[in-house]
Amino acid sequence: MAQVALIGIGDELCIGTVVNTNAAWLAQRCTELGFWPVRHVVVGDRTEEILEELRRLWERVELIITTGGLGPTHDDVTVAALAEFLGSPLHEHPTVRKWLEETSQQRGQHLSERALRQALLPEAALPLRNPVGYAPGIWVERDGKALLALPGVPAEMRAIVDMSAIEHLRAFRERLGGRILRFHTLVTAGIAEARLADLIGEPTALLPDGVELAFLPSFWGVRLRLSVSARSAAEGEHLLAEARQRLLQRIGPYVIGEGETSLAQAVGELLRQRKETLAVAESCTGGLLGASLTDIPGSSDYFLGGHIVYSNAAKVALLGVPDELLQRVGAVSAEVAEVLAANVRRAFGATYGIGITGIAGPGGGTPSKPVGTVWIGLATPETVQAQRFHFGAERTSNRQRAVAAALTWLYRLLKGLPEL
């Protein structure tokens, strides 16, 4: 099986001031191409450390991909390290110089001698044009193995991969031959991981031979990743299709989508199909619910808008929550959640209204309403109801879980599923 190792290069990655999102993106792209990622490594901007990892991993994997350190400054040492590793001296590549000159001219920028250093590449390297920046990617094949060096800026890294590196990677994978990996993901919501596992039972007894199942839980639900090592892409897809069908027979009501489908997408698609609309009133979530809905292109088809009513005064002024009610039961209550949902629905003329009010923390809790207490109201043309949730003590997760709970409730209502 063709294995790949990913090396993130940069002191900023080591000390944590920058998160290495490149590794996650590249790992997904590599698995789609049939490579098996077996190492994620981060090293600082020091030639000896880069060389140590290159030499160690070259003995273990068929493909190495590095990100970072291709720029023109003193701490960009990846190219020099590659030249030493390959035993291939640096020279100015005329095509890369031409690219740099064209890019600087297009942007109306002066091309300094320092910037021209990015045209220096190992003689054994094939340059890959950077369509959104300056530093080119570098592709090298040797002794049946390959090395791909990419800039650390995510937009530049992704652009090089999608524009040119992908073809080199695909062709290299085909030349390697052997078994390939295939994956498929089912997305669930409204069910706990343990309950989902109970419904599925022992995976080896349910799924076709060779297909493995992984549970990937989050605030938004549990993603079920199916994977298989097959002799061909066709065989892999056949086994995954059979595994998918067997899973759906047991957990179908909880599956909201596949692949990268989000809970907000699933809700939005149902609203669009039904030609229905939604409005929201948010207190403790401060706009996160509206943001999750409007992250989806075309959400204006079904999402009409909302109010962020963080203070009691805003609840009274914008959505007509009676001040007497706030004084009597408090803002975090079933009654206020229901009024928020009903009144925001009415204010926007929407089919459904959602109201969220709670104590996100870390302060503000009481013995009867501890931190993490959230009331969610859901108004329909016929009824208005509220549900109480208790999520925990961490503010960020409380807000995210409140949004997930609201969307899950609405999804199940739209699908006609029983209450949990």
C-alpha cells in the first residue's frame, strides 16, 4: 500500500501560534488519490532538523509532502535542505524566474533580488507554478519514490495542488500500483455515539469482509467513516456501497447526509424542498445559529433573518418579551424561549421560529440554573414548544452545542421523526 508522510515546516507551527491546517487538507486529498497517510510531522526552521526527517521518512514511505519554508526570507530554509538531501545543487530556474517576473508585473510590484531567490531550485526538481503567490511548488521523483514541497500559506498550497500537483500525484500513484484505499462517510445527528453503536452492533458481523468502521463524534453529530483496502477502485466502491446499505437499514432515520454534509445543510435542503422558511432569535449563542445557516450558499431561499437579543432590554424592545415575564421566571426559561420563537416567527413571517436563551458561562449560573443550562424554543404554524438542555461548563462548546441542538430538533421535525 502506497504510504505518504506529511512534514509541516516552521517555528510558528512548533510553538503553536499557527495551526497546521495544511496537514488535514493534504491528508484528505492524498487518501482520495489512494495514498495512506502514516505520519504527520512538524519541525522548526532549521536545516538539520528538516534533513533528519527527510532521511528518516524516505526509508519508510513512498511519498513525502512538505509545506512551508519556500519563501525568500532568512528563515525559509526548506529549498536548501532539499538540495542537500537530494545531492542536487541549487540553480536559477529560468521558467520560475519568468513566473516571478510576470506575477510582479501583474501586481505592479518591484521584483527585488531577495524575491528572485525563489527561482533557485535543486537541479533535480520540477517546478510547479504558484497561481496565487510567488514561491513555486517542487516535485521530485527518484528511485521509485516522490517528494512534493509546497508553500506554507494555505491558499497557495491548495492552489498548486489543485492546478498542477494533483496530476503528478495521480500518475505517480498509478505507477506504484498495489492495493488502494477507499472511504465513504455517513453523517448522523440526534443520537449519541453509544446509542448509535448499540444499533449498529458488532461491525465485523454487519459489514462486508475488509470494510472497517470508525466513529467520529462532534457537537454536531457522529460521522461514520467506512474504509476498505481493495485491489481496484471498482472493488472498493462496490464494498463501500454494500456496507453503506447495511448501515442504513439499521440507522437510516439518524443519517442526515453523506460526505461533507453539515447539519445546517441538511436542514436547509429540507426547508428548500418544502418551500418553507425559518427565522431565529438568539441570546446566548449571539448569532452563531444564523451564521451556521448563512454559511450555506443559497440560504436566502429559506432563511429570512433573525434578532440577536442578548440583553433583557433587547428581548423586550425587539421581540416583545413581557418585562413581567422576565422578572418572574428569568430570561433562561421555557416561557421566554417560547416567546422568542413565536415572536420572531411572526416578525419575519416565517414558517418556523427558533429561540435560544441560556447561560453559556463561565459565570452567571445558579443552583437551579447552572452554567450550561439552555432553553430552546421552536415555533411552527400550529404549536410552540421548548426543550431544556444542560451542556456543561465550557462557554464555546455550550454555544456550539446549543446551535447543534436547535438544528437537530428542527431537522427531526421536518423529517417527521419521533422526539428523542
